[in-house]
Amino acid sequence: MATTSHGKIARELGEDYVRYKLGLETDTSPSVYAETRRRAGDQVEERYSLALQWMVSQLHYDPILDGERSVRVIFDAVFENEECSWGRIVMVYVFAARLAKYCQAQGYEKDTLEQFGRYAGEYVECHLKRWIEE
């Protein structure tokens, strides 16, 4: 599948947001899209902080055992009624970052943590591209 500019942006946004939330990124955003994504994600995370914290802690997620497939199942649940919105897209990135932070607290390596940004970006690229391009 050929990568569109939206797909490239979706992946970059995922990678940037996870690094940003893990404290692995500088304060400056790599693009205007990333800056907007950070602000929107911070707002969503602040509003739903307790719910996100509870959901992540209930998963007992292990990136080695559970992997990308389990993350995609969670993302699919966000869109199970097939309704798409910018808020739900933001939630994909926020949830990926929350999982990464949970795994960071469990002592996983940086490479493992950064995979969550790729998971979110690829999910948005593959599953939500049509809605974004409309």
C-alpha cells in the first residue's frame, strides 16, 4: 500500500505524541500538526485522566506478551459503532501514550515504549484514512 501524506503525518503524530508524553521529546513540536495534536491530546487526557488511568491499570498490559494485536483490539473498540470523529482519533493517540507511560513505569526499554506511537499512527493511517480525507 502506498503511503499518502496523511499516512505519513498520522505516523509522525503518533510517534511524536508518545515521545512527548514519555518525556523523551523536547518542548518544541516538529510541525504545526504535532503542536495541535499535543494540545488536543493534553486536553482530552486532562478531561478523562481518571478513566484512562483506570482502563490502563485494568488491562495489565505486557508489550512482550500482548503486542500490537491487543492494542488494535482496544482501538477497534473506540470505533465499534463505526462513528468517527476528531475526538475519537485524538483518543487513539492519547490511549497509546497512556499505555506507553504504564509500560514505562513497569521498566520497559525506550524502543518498546516508542512502538505505541507507531501502533497509533498506523491504526489511524490504515483504518481512519478515508474519514480523514473526506
